[in-house]
Amino acid sequence: MPSTSWTRRTLAALTACVLLPLGAAGCTTGRAQAGTVTTSPIGQVLDDTDDTGRHLREVDPKSAPEVGVEVTPHSGGGWDVRLAFHRFRCSASGAGPAAVTGRGLAYLFVDGHRVTRLRSPRYQLADRLVPHGTHHVTARLYADDGTAWAVHGKPVQSTADITVSDAETATAQPSAPPAGK
């Protein structure tokens, strides 16, 4: 049966020629694995992390994204949060996990605790997240690969302070200038 072993060897060689390139392509999908950061020609990924443990992606201040945050009382209760972006657009849900210049999403924090991820410039913050007292509402910009956009080693973010009184009146302080300015 010499022809059978020749046929097997030929089929095995053909299978290897077809499957090896497919396997290699499958290993380079560009998707972020848990605990890793995809490489990208955009900026430089630093060893430093933000306070959530995400690596910083340093970009040139002249082309860096910026964010401003404004918080006002909502007529029906809670708070309206509006973000103003400069050189930044929110990526659509399901965007690939790669850093693209000026794209990504914003994380919203209240007093240092993450509240939500935003893919739009508006959000309604529940009353229960800002009880009596003064609170810091921060919007921080991230690339779609999970790195935080940064300028001079600091995350690109903006914070607004809001004060809630016993009489349920509130004041919102203007946001801090965007990072890097």
C-alpha cells in the first residue's frame, strides 16, 4: 500500500499548509487579552497606571484629546452630566480593542468610584450617588484598548465639584481645565 502512505503524507502536508497560516492569523487578531495592552503606533504606553490600574497612553499635548464636565441638577431629581470633548469622539459600542487617535470612551467617577462607562456626552446621575455634602464628579478619557489617554504622565480628565445641602439645593462648580493645559 505505498500509494496510501503517499496520499496520507500529501494530505497531511496540504492540511498543514492551509491550517498554519489560518492559525497564525488567528493569533494576531489585535484583540486585547485579559491583563494585556495591544500595541499601537498612537502615543506611547507608559509603565505608569491611573488609579484604576489601567496603563497610561502618553500623547503629544498639541494633539491630545480633552474633556470638560458640567453637572447641573435635573428637574426630575438626580443630576445631568454633560461632557464637552475637544479632539475626541466616543467610539460606537462594539468598537475593536485598539487605540485610535482621538477615539474611545469616558469613564465617570464620583468621589473616585467608577459609576459608568460612557459612549455619549450625556448621563443622568442618580441622587443616591451624591448624598448630602460635596462630591467630585470626574470624567476620564480612555482608548478602546483600555489605556487611559495621558498628557505629561497624567490622565486626560476633568472634575466638577457639586455640593448637596439638606434643603436639597445644589451648586455646581465649573470644571477644572482639561489635563495638559
